[in-house]
Amino acid sequence: MDGFVPRRSSSQLGERHLGGANQQPIAPVGLKPSNPTSQDMPPVIQRSQLGIAKSDIDESLRGIDTPQEETRRERRRRNKAKGTVSKKRRIIKWVLILFVVAVLAIGGWLAYKTLVAGGNVFKGSLLGLVQSKPLKQDENGRSNILVLGTSEDDPGHQGANLTDSIMILSVDQKNKNAYMISVPRDLEVKYGEACLSGYQGKINVYYSCVGGGTDDLNATREALTKTANFVGGVTGLDIQYGVNVNYTVMRELVSAVGGITVTIDSRDPRGQMDSNFDWKCGANYATRLKNCPPRGHFIDYPNGPVNLDAEHALYLAQARGDTAPTYGFEQSNFDREKNQQKIVKAIREKALSAGVLTNIGKVSGIIDALGNNLRTTFEADEVQTLVGLAKDIKNDDIRSISLIDDDGNNPAVLNGNAQPVAGLYQFDDLRAFIKKKLTSNPITREEANVVVLNGSTTAGVAKTEGDKLTALGFNISEMDNAPDGTYESVEVYQIGDGKPATKEKLESLYGVKVKTTPVPFTVSEGTNFVVIFGKAQTPTSN
């Protein structure tokens, strides 16, 4: 008796298994079997009450199998869709990675070029490039930069280390303005030491005399410093920085910015033409006409805006009309200096345009031009300040100061031979003129002509008071005795309008109201103010 009963084919799961027709129920142990009666037999169990049949299980299993197959198909579809999305994501990811790597590589390349160029161009540690140190200034708050142009990179050029271009750039960091002053290369000076040309000669010799133009970076910077101090002594300026550029700088800068535009404003209605560079057009007249239309001249421009590539910009900067035929260069070197200033402004304007600064190739070209050829005495930590000033100062706020032109208020301080009007080596008028132009004193800048007269009985009052006003920046055009008459302690007259700073200062100094009525006597033409000191007791100017 192992507890198992042979299964009938018609048996049901959960059915009570009974013996066969002839099989008697087994009596419980200890009980006496009895004959079964109808009451003792179990009732007939209906089919629905017999539990779960095998067919039911098979049907259930078939019901289970179908949704499982659908789930796997859906899973395959989902996996396939997921795989497509994942593939797209991987592609996007790698594209982004490659883009970032390219940007970093280009940025690193430019950074490397900048650091190498910076080491050649600027003094000090390259880490200073991330700093922003203000530029050195003079007593007027101006930073003065001497720019020297040489041609040592031009094969066969005679006098390659002579500075045929000498320019002073004076920058006001606070008021965001700048002045350009061209110093004539032919200005005669005393060197203060022996040079190849002796102890005196043209100013363009001095830079090479003190060691400029060599391949030694330290020697070049030392020569720049000495030349800046020397030119500063001639012009009366405290020049804090020196810069040396050559032909290659000009070519590569103009090429890097894609050419420049300058305006020709010659006194000649035809414009400017210099035949000295016609050799660049060809060896014979027919070739020159073909290569340099319309007349076969390399430098030939009408008045008005003209577009220049690198070569034409370079040779316009050299043109001075020293070879016939020519026109538009009546002032020779002075006209050349004016064109050089125009070219400098044009390069700056083009370099700062959005199209150039966002072009990697052009930026790289500018860096190469600076790094390979430019030498300065700027510190690395002053670079960002320089860049900021270049962006902030507008072209209209960059003005030129002419040393040879009479503008009505200021007579020329140099004659047509590029020498002081006062005489050879006499630079006092030149220094005073430049100081007046660059001063931050509004009284000096107004350049009002002030006549000081002594209307008292005390001798020397006009001279004493005139000197005090001169020390304050006033332009005293005359000091003399006033015509006979009775005058107040101080009387101030203004002739004409304008000059508000001068008027305000005179009223403040003497505690009087400036009179606009006619002066009771005749004064020199061009006089703006008349100050008369009357009575015996004269005031003291502060």
C-alpha cells in the first residue's frame, strides 16, 4: 500500500478516486466492514464539480503561450527601435566629441602660436598675457609709444637699419583718444656719442648707432629704449615704450586683414602718382601698361577712397615723389608720413572688424606677422590693456599733429627742409608746441591768446603776472603797459565767443566777471582776452 491508485483515463484532476465496480471500500482499521447500502455510497458528482480537467490545463497553457510570443515580438521591435536610437546617439556623441577635439586643437594651436609670438614681441613671463596691467603714463596721463620702421628684411636695400619712418603714438587711457606725430627722418640732431656719421647728423641714424636692427632680441630692446629716450629729449616727451617694425610686418598685416582702404586727399586734383616703383609693373613700357593700368604706374591713385593690397600699401608708405614723373608729393617726406599714418589707422580699423577677428586664418596671419617681425619694450601683462585700447579708441579720436603746417593758431615749428624754424638744433619751440597739443589742461588746449597789460604805477606788473599765467598753461601773446587811464585792480575783457575754460579760470583767479563790452583801446588782431592790472595794489595769481 504505497498510497497510489492506478489512474483511469477518464479520471479528473481533483476527482475522488474510488475502486472498481467489484472493489470494496477498505474499512478503517479497527472497524468491522459492513455491506454497503445506497445510503453509504457517495453521491454522484457532476462534471462541473470534479475540479480541473487535463483539457482545461492544455487550454490554459495555450492561452499563456500566445501572449508570450507577442511579448517577444514586441520586445524585438522595441530593441530594434532602441538600437536605431542608440546608433544615432552614438553618431551624435562622436560628432560632438570630434568637434570639441577640433576646437581644442585649433585653440591650442593658436594659443601656442600666441605664446611663441608673445615671447618674441613682449617682455616678461608669458603668464602675464592673462593679466591686464595699465600702461605707464606721463604727467598728463598719456602713454607715449615710439614706432620705428626699418627695412632690414628687404634684400639689397641700402641703409636697411636706418629708421626711415619715425612716429610717436600718444594714447590717453582714461579719455580714450590718441595722437600721431611723425618725426621727419631728415631732422638734424646731435647724437651725444660717436656714430658712423659723426657726433651729429640725421635723426634716422640714431637707432642703428646704439645697436638697433640686430638679431639679438635683448640688444634690439635696449636700442629701442635708448632711442625712445633720445627722441623724447628732442620732442620734450616722456616716451615710455618703443616698437620696431619692418617691411614684412606691413605686408603680412595687410594680407592678414584682406587689404585696406585709405583716402587720398592730395593738393593736386589728379591725386598722387610716384613713378619710382614702376619696375614692379614690368621691364618695358608695354608690359607696364598691361600690368599696371591705366598709365603703367604702380603707385597711381585719384583723390578719394582707394583699396590697397599688401604690396601697394607697402610702397605707398614709401612713396615721396623723388623720381620724375610724379605729382601729389610736393612736400616729399611729409606727404609720405601722412600716408603712413593713414595706413596705420586703416590696418587697425580693418583688424578690429568682426569679419577679421572671427577668421582663424586671418588671426593666425596677424599673430605670425607680429611674432616673427615685431619687437617692442611692452611687458606681457600690458598686452590686454593694449588690445582694449585698440578696441575702445575710435578712428575719429585718433588725430594727427603736423609739425610743418600752420593751422592759424599755431605757426609751423619745422620748415620745408625738416629743420626747426628757430634754427638748427633749436628745439624749444618744437617741444612747447607738442606739449601744448598733448596737454590735459583745458586752458592750454583752448589756445586762447591772452594780452596782459600793466595799468598801475608799479613797474614790472605785466611781466610778473604774465609769467604766473604762463605757468598755469595760459598762452600769453603779449605783455606790455596799458594806455594811460584809470583801471580797477583787475579788469578782464573777452573779444569774441568761446574759450569757456579760459574764461572760467580767469574769473576764478581774480574774482571778477569777464566783460564782453569793447576794450577801451585797440589790441592786436587775434586777441581773445585782455587782462589789465590797475592801481598800485596788484593781486597775486594762484
